[in-house]
Amino acid sequence: MNNTDNILAKVKDNKEIVGIIGLGYVGLPLAVSFAESGVTVIGFDKNQDKVDKINHGTNYIEDIRDAVLRDVVDKIKLSATTDFSRINECDALLICVPTPLDVFKKPDMSYIESACTEIGKHMKAGTFISLESTTYPTTTESFMLPIIEKESALKHGDDFWLAYSPERVDPGNKNFHTRNTPKVLGAMTPDGLKIGEAIYTKAIDSIHPVSSPRIAEMVKILENTYRLVNISLINELALLAGKMDINIWEVIDAAKTKPFGFQAFYPGPGIGGHCIPLDPFYLEHIAKKYSFDLSLIHTAGHINMRMPHYMYIKISTALNRHKKAVNGSKIFFLGVAYKPNINDYRESPALDIMDTIIHKGGNVSYNDPHISKVKTNEGNQFQSVELNEMTLKEADCVVLTTNHDAFDVDFITKHAGLIVDMRNMIKEGNDNVYKL
């Protein structure tokens, strides 16, 4: 029996072992989804604290129900380890590691490189490998393949198979989660695609195969760049509308009554999360190798990057109109998560605004029911303070940066003297409410 037939037989008999490398917002929900279906899963992470929590059934991802994690751990369907030599126990390896940008806004490929190096050192022949991390097109075939073949001395197509399947995690989404979100999959060979479909079908209801990894890689970039461009467009129009005394929210509500040719996007203090703010820079990186200028996407990315500065100006203007300066004022931020009802503050614009306020001499505090402490990009550290009548009244300006359901807008409006609403949480304002 050759390697292809062997792994397909294991999958059919539910005897395969799936390894998930990276146990964060993407990796842990995926691991749980496989384990729920009866597949044995080994999670790999260099963070000992995460590994210990998983092995004790302690959840740290809000999109996973605590009881579900405990159940799959108790049934020994999911375990976690920092010992990457156990990769040789796995028949499939799914890479879900971070892909940040460096200080020069270039892709930091060190996490993927490290994962590929560990895989090459320890994997057995007959292993299926899929990258899920956001990256630029051609990563799978041009970056990953040479590392794995060099480290393993195995040959792709005979001894292992490579694929790319972009994660589509939307933290806080109550309707779509890992299992019911259709999954795009592109492999380097027909056998790799066949094996990948057989494996992923255990954890995900619908698989959409494409002809190559670079197609799948471009799908991920397209999805998020589409959102970036449209959100940046509406943010820029919101800034103009504010200068013209036009309510951009009313404009959007009216525009979306058109049953065709328009999709509503909403303004905010900037775009957060791991994907949308970073994807255009991944695409720019590879486009330069083809001497291609992504002028529209470049502009959209920089509009988004400037939004926190414009939000500082909005706060400063509101204070000035009330005869106060930012310097010495108490600024109370409500929400530091990048979107409502989640505990994720990666790339959150609120943190950049807070840093700017501190630079200008303001005194910053925040409340977020989902995030107890944060560290900003400039190293400023804060702990969430209680949201009550006193903290609202003591603040010179209250800034609504995240529209969490837990925030009682009527209570906030009643007790705060000056509010800057960046999320349209207050529908009918007054002279003390300044909207984006």
C-alpha cells in the first residue's frame, strides 16, 4: 500500500492523528472541531501556559464553549504539548501560527519558518501538511516546500503533501463558526487535494477545492482586502461628512435601501484584528516582486492607518469646545477590543488613540468587560477600571471605541459630561455628544 492509500485508509477508519501547530484564535477552535468529531488531535504550541490550560480543560477562547473543551480533553481526543518531536505521531499537520508584520511593515515569516523546520525535522513519511495562516500568494510552494524538503530529506508528492487552506475565523460571530463556515482548499497535487478534503471534512461541513495553493492564498487576501478598501472608503467619507455637518450613518441607512449594487460598510476609529489591517502589506510585498504597483490598496491601507490620529483630533476638538485641553484631561475609553463582544485587541485602533492621548499629556483609563488588561504598541499598560457613575462623571471625556452589548448607553449618556461616540451607539445626541 502506498502512502496515499495508507493515509486515506486511516482517515476512512477514523484512525488518523491530526496535529495543530499554534493554539490561538484559529488553531484551538479547529482542534476542538476535529476532536468533537472523534478525531484524535495533538495541539502544539511553544506557550507552556496555553498547553497547561488545554490539558486541564481550561478555556481561553470565547468562541469555544467551556464544556465542549473539557469534554474532548476528558475523552482524550485533544491534548496539547510543547514537545514538537511528537510531530512524528501525526498523519496530518495544520499550521495556524501568527503572521505579523515587522517594524518595516514587511511580512514576518519567522513563525511559519519555525513550524516548517520543526515539521521537517520530525515528520514521518506519508504526512499531509496544510498552512492556514494569512500570507502572500506563492508562500506554500516557494517558501514552505524548500524548507520542509531540506529538513526532512523527503520528496513532495511521494512522501508528503502540501496544501493551503485559509482560516476564516470571525471572532464573536454567533451564526458562523469553524464547522459551518465553508473552507477553501488548494493543494500542490491531485492526491494532496483528495487527502486534504478527506481530512478537513471531519471538522468542516463544506470544502471548496481550488486548483492550487496560490489560488487559495489569493482568496484570503481578496476577502480581507475587499473589506479594507470599502471600510477605508466609508471612513474617509465619514471624515468629510463630519466637516460638512452631514450624518454619515443616516446616509448609509438610506443608501442600503437600494436592493442592488450597494453593500453597507460602517465607519469607525480604524480597522483592527489580525487580518484586514495586515493583508494589503502582504500583497504589496509579493506585488513588488512582479514590479506591480497596488496604488488603490496602498491608499486604503494608509487611510486606515491614519484613522486613530483623526480620532485623536476628534477628541481634542470636543474638549476644546468645552474649554479644555487634552493635556491634563481625564480620558475614559469604553472598549479596547477591535470589534464588539470579543476579548481580542490585536491591532485595535483604541490602543493607538490611547498612546496618542498619553503623548499629548492626557490621563488615560479604560473599561472593557471582555479584556481585563492591555499593553499598547508603545508599551503603556492598563487594567480595566469599573464602569460606574463616578468614573463617568470624573472623566473630562468618555470615548466610545467599541460597541460592546454590555455597555448601557442610556446609563453612559446620563452620567458622562462629554462623549465622543465613534461607533454610533448614541442615536440621538446633544451638545455634549460628538459623533464620528
